[in-house]
Amino acid sequence: MDFNREDQQKLSTAEQAAKVIKSGDLVDYGWAVTTPKKIDTTLAKRVGELDAFFQP
């Protein structure tokens, strides 16, 4: 089994990932040095489409 090839098939772009997020979804994907800035920027473009939801 070629694990590198299998891993490559599971990857997606920030644009593809941001498209599947819906209003009300809880998205937790890291912080500090692991925060993926590309998804932040891409998701921010959808600010008018999504309703924020926060429940402490």
C-alpha cells in the first residue's frame, strides 16, 4: 500500500474546505503556530454567507 499516495488523495485546498462549512458548524482547527492562515483568509471571504455561532 502506498501511504503517500493515499495521503495525497485526502488533501484538499482551502477553497474546497471552506465550501463545506455551513452556518452553525463548529470549526476547531488549531491555534498559535498551527493555525492555518489560508483557511482563515478563505473562510473570511464567506462572512456575508455564514451566521456566527458561539456557545461557551
